[in-house]
Amino acid sequence: MKLCELLERLNNLKQMPRTGWLLCNVPLSEVEDVAQHTFDVAAITLLLADELERGGKKLDRGRALSIAVVHDWAEAESGDFPYTALKYLGPAGTKKRIEKRVLEGLLGKLPNKEK
């Protein structure tokens, strides 16, 4: 998979509503999409990193931001699993294994210089 193909797939997150909101009967027009959620997580991570660093804490800001941005990329392929579905996915950790496999599929075909 080339970088432009990955970006095209990730673009799907802009049209993917967060299922938890739908399960709570939030009108579709008001439901946050996965891309909005990812932006919010990244913004919170950046602001918290600033606050922690001002307080003298040491952290790897780049790693924290990378995790914040990438944490839901697998959902571009697997969809957004609602919290209520976790009990039906099997043993604990099944969702993580699914997401890891999907993410490896998305990123695994990129040349190393693009990872």
C-alpha cells in the first residue's frame, strides 16, 4: 500500500460516526465522527503535555502525539466497535488483537521510509 492509498483509507474516518453516540440515540447530525474524536484526543494530548512539562514532568511528546493520532486508524478498516460489543468479541484483548492485525495490514505494506 502506498502512502496516498493509506491516506485515502484514513479519510474514511471523517464519514464514520462513533457508534457509542448512535447507541445513545444522539441524532446522526450531532454525532461525532472518528476523525473528530482523533483530533480531540490529539489536542488534549498536546495541551496536557504542555501542562505536564510546565510542572517539571518529562515525557516523550512525539510518542504521545503519535499514539493520539494513530490510536483509531484501524477503525478505517474494522469500523468503530461500540463499548457494548466488547463482551461479544470473545476473550479479553480480542479487540486489541483485531486492531493490531488491521493496523499491521494498513502500515505493513508501506515502504519503511514511509512508516
